[in-house]
Amino acid sequence: MQEYAIQMEGITKTFPGIIANDNVTLDVIKGEVLALLGENGAGKSTLMSILFGAYSADSGTIKINGKLVDIKNPNVATELGIGMVHQHFKLVHNFTVTENIVLGSERTKGGILDPGSAEKRVQELSDGYRLHVDPRALIDDITVGQQQRVEILKVLYKNADIIIFDEPTAVLTPQEIDELLDIIRLLKSEGKTIVLITHKLKEIKAVADRCTVLRRGKVIGTVNVADVTEKDLAEMMVGRAVKFEIEKQPCKRGEMLLEVKDLRVDTALGLPKVHDLSFELYAGEILGIAGVDGNGQSELLQGLTGLLPIQSGSIKLNGKEISGMTIKERIENGLGYIPEDRQKHGIVKQFSISENSALKDYYTESYADKFGILDFGKMVKVADDLIQDFDIRAGEGSATPAGSLSGGNQQKVIVAREIFLDPKVLLIAQPTRGLDVGAIEYIRRRILAERDKGMAILLVSFELDEIMNLCDRIATISKGTLVGTYNSGEISEYEIGMMMAGSKKEG
């Protein structure tokens, strides 16, 4: 007879205008890795937030290790041995690794804080689970992948036996993803029960024992992962066949729209990050930039958009020097930007979808009269059209606060806005991060459609299959400069990987 670590029965949860979970029943066997799969807004994170005590269900029951429980808040969940690694990390950036891990459960000796014993325990956990995190490092000084390991250490420090991973690889490089999957395997071997929320079918096939699929708040079914293919899982998730390979027409290159010469960009702290970087981008093409995270991709895009000043070099947009222009002026001259950090640079969480859709051109005749008075009716009309076109799941329509949307639907709002603005040059960073396979297919088709209309697109992505599928030319960035640029048919994934490590392509 199976022993269940988690039994959720008849869970229903509603928000204004939407049923997030509709009579959901979920059983998780002790010691297994159960994948929870579904489209953006299918109710996966909501269901696990109920298990973790962040939300209360409207109805339904929860049993942990066979005992009926009432999880009123995350503290109760922690006492029951449940930990959650959130998609958006909950870390204090000017605290050390240890300070973040012990926050709320500080060790004391004689009523006095005992940081030494806490630091020792963190080091033991880091070594034991091969997490390789320095307990004394500041969060601000470590990589995104290491920050996620800190989140894992937080739940291990609190002795969690049930660990929920919510989209854990959304912000990781391919190398970091492989390392995380190894960590999940190790946790399973230690007897931990894992629930893995992910859109990435390869990861499910790599580590999960079973997979439960949600669609629009309802359970579609649970399958043994070994018995199904990635295409089977994709079809269960979206209810139709999904094409993984995108067919595209040959590139019809037009005039040069972006010329970057000898660019140097430093970080906000003045550390050199991009140097001697030059490239050209033409109308009707997609130039992809591949590279390991931290090699200057973010600073390159921030220098091009004006979020960071450039130290030297030239940026010409449609023949006009823009390096001295403000961000607003660059937008007005036809520069679009889909940022990698959607919550920091893409949306205002407190604003509605209609307000976020108009963020960049609210003052133009699209939304305002000659006196600058906003026409909110126009804003709502545009937002409603974008919600329809991009299948944005929003319970209150265009009035929905962006911060209440799932991460994938926040991304859709940003992509929809930037494509609607119809820029001459579109800079894109990680466009499909956090999206389900159906949405990925759609976004990639829209990007190709914009290319075919003559838009020049610069694509930065850690997903090599995305680079190989979409791009007409591929450049690799290593240590702040481009290693080489090749037509897409002239280079393999293996060669790109070697170049990402700093090697030159042979031949």
C-alpha cells in the first residue's frame, strides 16, 4: 500500500473573476518527485501556495503523512516539515547568506544570538548537499543560481521533508539547471518528497517519477513519466498538438538599423563588464547572442537602452547616434526592449494591465489629447485587444493588477506591449522565460512574424534551442566581448557551447 506524504482533496480557490483551483485532488507519494505541469495561470502555484499556507482554500482538505491538518500560515507549514522555494526569491540583498537562512529562526546561546553555530550549520548543509555556497557572502555579491541555492538551504535549515520548487529553473543558465537537477536527485535519495512546478518538459523527463497536469484550474490527469513522451505531456497541458520546431522563411535582410562599435559598459558599481564589443543588426533579421550568464549580456542591453551609461563607443539607431539620448528619446526613435527581469524593468506590479500596456507611450496621441489628458477608454480598448491576442489569463480583464498575474502572464503583458509599439529595433532578453510550451510556441511565432515584417531583432537567450530555432545569425559573448558571429546554419550547438566557454570556432 502506498504511503502518501501529501493528500489534497477537493481544493477550490477563487479570486475576483477567476477560479484558480476547481475541486482539485492531488496525492504525492512519500519520497517521490511529482511534477506539477500546466499552462500559465492553470493554478499550479496557487495550489502549492495553499499547501504552504500562503493562501487559504475556499474548500477542501489537506492531509500530511496521513493526518488531517489546517495550514493557516507558512509557520504552520514549516512546523509540518513543508518548505517552498519560490519562483521570485525572497532574500534580503544586503544580508549575508547565513543571515537570510536563519531569519525568523535565529539560534541563541543564553538568550544572545549565536551566529557562529548558525554559520557552521549552514556550511554543513551546503557541503552535505553539494550546494557550494559561502555562508558569509552577501546576497548582492552572488549569482542568481547561488541565490536559489540559498533558498534551498533555507528550507533544509528548517528540516523540511516536503520541498516545493516553483519554476526553479526559470532564471538559471543551462549549466545551473543541470546542477539543480542533480540536487533534486540527491534530495530524493535522502528521502525527501519533492513537488516540482515547471513548464520545462525535459526537466520533468529527467527527474520526475509522476506528473499531474492542471488545465484552467482542473486536474486533467496523472501519469508515470517513464510511460509518456514530451509531446504527450505538452498535449495534455494545452489540449492540442504542439509543434516544438518552428518553421521559418529564409531571412530577407534589409538596411542596417543598429550599428554598435567598440562599446564599453561598466556595472553600476563601476566594474568593467562589456568591452570592445561591435556588431551590426539589419532589418528583417534576428541576431542571437548566446552566453553563460554574467558575461555582460545584461550590461550590453542596459547600455543600449540607456539604463546604464556607456563609457566609450558608439550606438547608431537607423543612422542616428543615440548613446547620449535619454531612455525616452531612444524609445521615440524606434528602440523596443523586452527585459530579462520582468518585475524590475518590465511592469509596475501595482498598475493594471491597461496602465502597463500604455507605460511607454501614454503621453502620445494614442492615449492623450493635445492637452495631455489621458483617455482611459482607449487604454482599456488596447489592453483588451492585447489580452485577447496574447491569451493573457486575467481574472478582472484589463483592470487586473499586473502583480496578481502569474509570472508567465506578466511576461505576456510585456511582450504584447513591445510588439504593439512596433519599434524599428527590438532588444529581447529571455522572451519565453517562465512560459508554458503553448505560449512559447506562440511568442516565438510572433517574433518571427515581426522579423518578416522588417523589424530588426537582437535576441539574448540562455535557451540554446531558442537561439538555434529563431536566429538568422548567432554571436557568442564571453567575458564581455563577442567571440564570433556566424550564420545559423554554419554552427552547431556543441560549437556554440565551446564558444560560450571562450573558445574560437575551428575552421
